Amino acid sequence: MTNRRDFLKKAGLATAATVGATTLSAPYVHAQSRSPIRWRLQTYAGPALAEHVIKPSIDAFNKAANGEMEIELYYSDQLVPTGELFRAMQRGTIDAVQSDDDSIAAPVDVSVFGGYFPFASRYSLDVPTLFHHYGLKEIWEEAYGQVEGVTWLGAGSWDPCNFVTREPVRTLEDLKGKRVFTFPTAGRFLQRFGVVPVTLPWEDIEVAMQTRELDGIAWAGITEAYTVGWADVCSYYLTNNISGAWSGSYFANTERWNELPDHLKTLFKLCMDSSHYYRQHWYWWGEAHYRTAGGKLELTSIPESEWQTIEDEALSFWDEIAAQSDINARVVQILKDYRQTMQQAGPPYRYS
């Protein structure tokens, strides 16, 4: 068994039987190298969540690669703390990462838009639309093109960001003083409403809720609350959200990525797309299913007229982020243009 300490001591050496790794039993032997290409990929997600958000696509890649390449999959903080993943990937300790830019402390201005940038999206389809049809893909390629050692491979969407809490939240006043596990930029924004952001290893969240170190979680929607066990240690789910979809990406160590033949690069991107597609319908199903048939969490809501205060403040927050750099200003302008287009289009794109 490989633990984090052993791994870091042996960084650069592959292990054939590591807990959490996805491998092939009989790898193909290259005529030249005499061994398959091996990658270590670490995701932001714990084991239960990874079963949905990435493992099926990695299993499919390993099967379709026909022994030419193996990707070993590791879960949240298993080898490297999530906040150190970008630097570890630059050094080659980790070959690839699935996460949001914000959580892994990517050294680019646009990292603040990864994860849950407040009210940047209303639905999960907004994220791929913004990247593929409104220019965010090109901006992300530009931003990461200036960083040595890491290649950004593409973004996709996950679930919305709602509050899951021990005590009911029915007004903005109820948020004040709540110690909440959330993402860095989302936490900065929520501080304006009295929320106290807390950073903990992902695997410690359930225990922190039980010991009352945390009052709530603003890290996911209701699908994940049930999938990972948070619904067992919380009582309430706030239907208002600060973002309709998490924006996450795939990254790779540039040297390792450039070593791949084109057909394996294509295969990897196809598997990324299969993961993006699965999440679209899995979360869309789950967010409705668990609200109506979950049975563990009581639904609460803040009146829309009061919640509008938060949405209006988000636009001020956008302007502050835009003022930080030219590239951020370009992203914020795209978000504003997109928001206006969706509002003008009306239902089903926007209902209010």
C-alpha cells in the first residue's frame, strides 16, 4: 500500500497496486519503450463522488488504450493536498488533475472563475456554452499558455452551489455567523453576508459537521449531499443557490502531455467529454430526484425578493474582479453579455 509519505519519497516511480488506482491487468508492451505509458491523475473528489464524476471515464480510457497507456486514479488529498495540486503537477509529481482552478491555487488571474463564481451560471449548460461559444476556451488557453509546466485541457460543468446546514436558513440573517465549508472565491463573496468560510480536507467534512466544527456546507448541490453522506449529518437544504453550476477542468503536466502520441491525446479528450456528458444528466436527474424523494433533508427557501440582494451584490463583486486585470475584465464582460442574452431570450433560458 502506498501512502502519501511513501509516494512523495518515491515521486517518479510507478506502483502497480496502489489503493484507489485504476489499472490494467495485462499491459501492452511497446516495441520501443518495452512498457506502457503510465500516468497518475488525482481528482478533487472523494471515492463515492469519483465513482460518478471521473472513474467511469478513466476505466473506459484504460480499456480503449489497449495496453498502450494506463492512468492510475487517485482521490481527493490521497497523494497531494488539493491546494498543492497545481505545483505538484508542474513538478511532475502528479501527471494530471481534475479540479477547479480556484481550489488548486492555479497561478493565473482567471482562477477566480473556476469552481463557483457567484451567479456566473444559472444552469449546467451555461458552462460549456460560455467556453465553446462565447470565447472562454480561448481565454483559458491564453492564460495557461503563460504558465510553465501545465497544460489546460478543457472545462466542463458540475452541480449547483446550495447550502446544506444543521439549522434551517430562511432569511439572509440566518446566514450570519455560519461556519461553512466552501470554495475560496465563493467564500470571499459569502463573507459579505456574515458567512465564515472554513477550509478543511474533503474527507474531514462529515466529521466536522457531526462535531459542530461546521454549521453547513456550500460546496455542492443536493445530489452530492446524498451521494457522499452529508445528508446523513445535516438536516436542511436551502433551495436558493449562488451558482447554477460548478466549473471544473482537466489539466496535465505539459511534458507528459506532449509525450503522448496524437491518438492517445484524442482518446483522453474523448473520455473527458464522456465524463462531461454523464454529469450533465446525472446531476440534472439528481437535483430533482433528491428534492422530491430524498427523504433526509428538509427544503427551505429565502424569499426571492430578499435573495435578490445577494444577486445584486454579485454584480458589484464581478466589477471588483474585473478591475484586477485586463484578462479578468474580458471574462466579466463575456459573463455580462451572456447574462443579458439569456434574459432577453426568456424562458426556458431565464425565467426572471
